[in-house]
Amino acid sequence: MQDPPSPEELLKTVHDFLMNVALPKLEGHDAFHARVAANSLAIVLRSMSLSPEQDELELGRLRDLLGQEGDLMSLNRELCRRIRDGEIGLESEALQQHLWETTLAKLAVDQPKYASYRDEIGA
Amino acid sequence: MSTPSEELAAQLLSVVRSFEPECNKIHDLTRLSGGASQEMWSFRLTDDANGPACVLRRQPPERGGESTGTKLGISLTDEARLYTRAAEQGVPVPKIRHTLAPEEGLGEGFIMNHVEGETIPQKILKSESLAPALPKLARQCGEVLPKIHSIALDGLEVLPRLDAETVWRTYRDLYDQCGHPNPVFEYAFRWLEERLPRDHAMTFVHGDFRHGNLMIGPDGLRAVLDWELAQVSDPMQDLAWICVPSWRFGRIQNPVGGFGRREDLFEGYEATSGTKVDVDRVRYWEIFGSLRWGMMCRSMYTMFASGQDRSVERAAIPRRVSETEIDLLRALLQES
């Protein structure tokens, strides 16, 4: 077992250092890059918190949609193949629903402040 | 020992004197933000802080003098020619003062007059001084596009000819090369392929006409910049790209660049061109635009993973793919 702080706490500390200590002392491109760096840490933090459950849900949806077993990568490849080859109709409600849910989950991790996302979830 | 900018100032002076013989010193030579291989510098011709100023854009000689074109676009020398052609059509662009010649030792590029204004969308959308200009901006953009589209193509064989099918194929190949499954992109590619515009007009097209490449002042549109993606293609592309949600910078309720309505953009276009806007084709290109920007973000992962560019920015951009995916779903699955 590892000692505290937790990985989350360590990441949060580095994020706060970048935003509150480093950023005010930087200018121009360096300041911009510090902000991007802090944002990347925030993505990792949200991913650690949300992705395990999101991935499970996505896996379940893919298994139902495709009627086969596999991991996320292989099932996503199969889904892409079926869309590309026309084996699954674009009007399929099950497909559309899956794409919505998967995409909303992605944005919750990548960029929960994105305007289109906030509009979609009614924020 | 002189600094790089002192050396540049010395080299620049003799070049500048060829079109400004009264200039006896380069003042306030300052590096502006620019790409990795291209440089952009501003300088003044006199010591008057409000006096005439110029901008140098160049690819320096030590980095392989002649820019045969960036990964995507045309060379700086050709871009300078486009500015001149555009000016002849009445398009507001910075005035080209001088195109660099190899024997001048500065590399490839050009010097243009400095235009006062703002280009950064977040600043433009929040600015108090520019706020009165925003309501008329969409119409101004619509009015300037037919002038761009009527730029004569003779002598511009360097411009790629890209019909809708070629553009679709280019991004499809890029997606396949990336080799990562994005079901939303697959969905969009198929939807778009089923609706490919055929036998559409082929004119001069700016290729990157969007908020971020427009110089704005209190009177509105001051200059159209960044012509390196100029091409021969469907003119409706230029009406669509500026409406892609990624270029609304958060103000998604204003489809045109976050500042205006499509109706105003189209009315301006129709009034100046005397032709009607093909709304269906614009919609095609607007949806394609989200896919295009999404693929551009996606493909930056290759540059990062190969070690070519390990910057934090290069690493972060591919995570913006999801923004384009939700915009695609909203456009394809809803009336939005």
C-alpha cells in the first residue's frame, strides 16, 4: 500500500502550483503553456475520477449494440467498421443513443466547460 | 557582439530603404507571435510611436530559405502575390511594401504595412471599444467574400484545385492514417459522403476565413489575414467555415464567428455578388468544417507521439476532438 498523499492529491497540488504560483510570474508563450499544462492535469484528474465507470458503461453499450465480446479498443474498431461498411444504418436509434452518451462522457473529462456541452446538459 | 535582432535590424534597413528611402534606422524591432518555422516582426520607420509601422513575415535562410510551402499551405512569396491580387479586387488586406529576394539574405517572405486592430477572438468578443462594430460584422464578412471569390486565377497555378470529393477523400485518408477508431467521425464521414456536392462552382477560395484571421477595429472589418490555405474550390466553403461552432469561442448562439447571424452573412453575400447563397451546400461545408477541425486536432497526436513536437500544447490539442464530436452530433441528429 502506498503512503498518502493520494495520486489525486499530488496532481491537484501541482495543478494549483502552476495556476497560483508559476502562472502569475510568467509572460507570453510561457504563461499560455503553463495554463495548458494545468488544464492537462485537470483532464487527468477528471479522467481518474470518471473514466472507470464511463468505460464500463461504454463497454456494456457496445456489447449490446454489436452483439459480441471484446475490449473497448476492439469493439470500437468493429463499430467503426460496421458504420463505414454500411452494416449499421445511420438512422439506428440505438447507434445514435450510444454515440451521444459516449461523447457526453468524453466531454465531461476533456472539457466540461465547452459551450455546446453545457447547452446539451442544460447547465 | 550584436544580438540576433540587432543583426536583423541592420539587414532590414537596406531592404527597407529600397521602398522608404527616407528611413535611416529601424525602430522598435519586436518579435511577434508566429509559427515554429516562420517569424513575424513589427518595426517602426521613424522614432514616432504613432508613426508608420511595418510587419515582416519571413522564413529565415538558415531554416531552408525557400519555403516550398508549409505542411498545408502556399509559400510566403505566393501569399504576398495573393494580398496584391486581393487588394486589386477591393478586399481589405495589409498593403504589401516589398517581397524579399534571395540575394537580400533575409530568407523568404515579405514586408507589409502594419494595420491597427485586433485579431484575437476572445478579446474581440469581450471588448467594450469594439462592441459597436460587432452587429455589422457578419454582413461585412458577407460583402467581402464575393470579392475574394472573384480573384482571377491566371498565374495562380500554385493553388490546389480541391472539389468537395477531393477534400472529403483527403480527410478520410488522414483519418485512416491516424488509425484510431472514432465512431462519431465514421458516422459523419458516411453522412457527408452521401451528400457530397457535385458539379459545384470552383472559384478562388480563401480557405481559412474565420474569426481569428480577421483584423477588427471600431469601424468593423479592417483586413482579411492568413491566406496560406488559399485554393480553388467551392465558394460556399468560405461562408461555412466562419460558422463552424469551434470558431464561435463560446458564443454559440451567434453562428457567425460568435458575433453574428447567418442571415446577415448571406444577405451581405447576395447583395455584393448578385447571386443566391446555396444554403444546402453551406450546411454541408459547415458540418464538414467540424469534422475537418476535429481531424486536424486528432492528427496532431501523430506529431506528438513521433517526438517531433513534445510541447504541452501539442499534447493537449487532440483532447479537443470531443468538442467537434458533440458539434457534429448536434448538427447531424438535431435541427440545430
